[in-house]
Amino acid sequence: MQEKKVTVAEIDAARSFVLLKNAGPVLPLGRKGTLALIGPLANNRENMAGTWSVSGLFDQSVSLMDGLKNVAGNAVRVVYARGANIVSDPGLEERISIFGKPTYRDNRSNTVLIEEAVMCRPS
């Protein structure tokens, strides 16, 4: 039997997924309490269609954060932290969205971004 070669994309995808174990009455999430939303594009409506998208009504897009707030209602506090930039190289990040959609790079250190996400207390 021939061994399958694993691509860099498959390795990155495996590292980026988080599985939640539904131990006890956790899921579905209730419409109360605090929800932490972490990720560099979670509050970026222009890139909801993807950085590769050529056309669309980007000014009418809804960010993941705004969508969650709209669905969850006032009883849920949504806390957002960037957590990381899309890539570590600022020059590459400027060119990552080839159609000019902003990524809103955060120039704080990786340590600060990660600490903010772990603490769920955005500054």
C-alpha cells in the first residue's frame, strides 16, 4: 500500500481546527453569557467573501462578529480579540488580499495579541 503524501495545506488545516466536546449541556450555546470570538478576520466584513473574491457587494457584507451579535441578541456579550495577524510578514499581508480589501493588520506584538485572546479582555 502506497503512503499518502500530506500537503502543507493539509497540515495547516489540521492545526487550525478546534473540536469542541459536547460534555454536558454545553451545545447548543444559550442566548446569555459571554462569547469569545477570536481571529484576524472575525471582525472584517470586507473579506467575508474571501480575499480571493473579485466582485460582490462588500459594503453590504456582515462580519462574523456582527452576525453573531445580531443572532444572539442583547443577553449575549460578544468579546472580540484578533489573536494574530493573517501572516507575520507585514509586506506579505499588504499583498494577501489581491483585490485591495483591507486586512486591518494589528502592529502589536504576537505575544500581546495572544495574551489578549487568552484573557478574552480586548484592549
